[in-house]
Amino acid sequence: MVGIVAYNLGWKIANVVKGITNRSILKTYQSERMRIAQDLIDFDHRFSRLFSGRPAKDVMDEEGISMEKFKEAFEKGNLFASGTGESRHLQGS
């Protein structure tokens, strides 16, 4: 994820320095990153609840965490945290 953040900021700075883009593009960085940062915080909150929750006893146990739900959240989270997925994939994790 750090690589994507650096790339996003890097191309903007490079284009401003080269005179290709107006400096005002640098103002977009914060607003673009705020949504991603909030998505990551929300994901961390949901994911930590999966780790601290009680495992489901069986498929009828609606209060426990099913292994399927845990696995799905883990896979989605891995893509996002590694920088190979997007925050929109985290919805419903």
C-alpha cells in the first residue's frame, strides 16, 4: 500500500515540477487519501472483531464467526493491505 501512496504523490509532484500540471493538483492528494485511510480504519475495526469473536459452533450458530466469513474477510483484507486490491472490495467484510 505504501508503494501506491508514494506513486500517487510522486507522479503529481513530477508533473508539477516539469510544468505539465498545475500545482493545484497537489491539493487533491489529501482528499483522495482520506477515503482510503477511513476505509482501512473501518476494515481494521471489522477485522479485529473477527479475531476477538467466538467461532461458530455450527452453521446454525448465527452469533459465532463462521470460518467462511473469516476466510473471506482475510482474503479481501490481504488484497487491500498489500496494495493489490481496492478499498471498495472491503465492503461487507
